[in-house]
Amino acid sequence: MSPANFPTVGELTRLQIEAVGRWHRQPLDNPYDGFASLVCAQHECNFRLWHEEDKARNPSATDHQIADVKRAIDRLNQSRNDMIERIDDSLAEILSQTCPIPDSAPVNTETPGSAIDRLSIMALRMFHYREQLNRPGIDANHRETVTLRIATCEQQHTDLATSLQQLMDDLFAGRKCHKTYRQLKMYNDSKLNPEIYGSGEQGGLSGRG
């Protein structure tokens, strides 16, 4: 059984959905504590990343602007992946204190942190599709297409949230074993990316980059 103050998946997805709407009206904030605060911080990475990705596809952007945006996307992707691992590490710590799980328990193919990341992106997708539905000047075909995609997104969001809650229940009941999936990305690492160390730019090994 999860700790009394541990958020449900429903509470976490509501946090993500509400934050997307709020952050489009006011500055980014994180008014949460504990595990929920980590989920919000990871969600913020995706929020920033979403809008940088939009800028990267602006046909009127200059090469200099695109280069700046691509570097911002690279940094945000690194932060996003680091936050997924921090979520999973936090969960591992909580599980170790509340209900040690035998090593013989099966491991899920996707970690809770990765599923939370997917739910974060889905919250952003649903918000922006609804923006498209209410955009002035769209025709009936556009509205019909967007309406169908919103319905698909909502179903996928529900399915993923349900699956994640089942996984969390299994973890806290000891039916599955949780391990943080280390992504060990190389592209930002000055000692592992030949385009960086070959350029003469030197730096320390970035732990997860």
C-alpha cells in the first residue's frame, strides 16, 4: 500500500492538465511538495520543450534563430530525461522505505517516470488541440479532424493513466520490482561525443548526458 500522502495517478494527471492551462495564462510555477513537485518540474521541461519545438518549425525563422532554438531544445531534452530519472529514483527511495520488493518480482518494461513523461506530453497535446478547435476562421473539415484527434488523445490519456495506476499498485503491493532506467545518453557528454571532444572543447563527464 502506498504512503497516505503519496499522490494518486489521478492527482498527478490533474496537476499536469491544470498546470498547462495555468502556465499559458501566467508565469511558470511549482506550488507542490515532495513527489508531486518532481512531477511538476518534469512537466515544466516538456512545456518549455513543446514551445521551443514550435519555434524550430517557423518557416520565417533565420538560421541563427534556428540554431539558438535547437540548442535550447537539446538542453531541455537533457533536463527532461534527467527529471524522469529523478522521479524514478524518488519512487525507488519511497518503495525501499515502505515496502521492500523481492528481486524475484518481475520488472515492468516502462518505468513510472517514463509513463508520467508520456502523460505530461499528452496533457500538452490535448490543450493545444483544444486551442485549434476554438481557433477563429477554421472550416468544418478542420474542426471535425481536430475533434476526432481530441477524442483519441483523451482515450489514450485515460488508458495510460489507468495502466500507470495499476503499475503503481503492483509496485506498492510488492508484485513488481521497480528499477530506474538509466538512459546514459552520450550526445551532451564532452568525453563521449566525438563532435565535442574532437573540436577541442573539453569538460567533465556529465553524469547522465
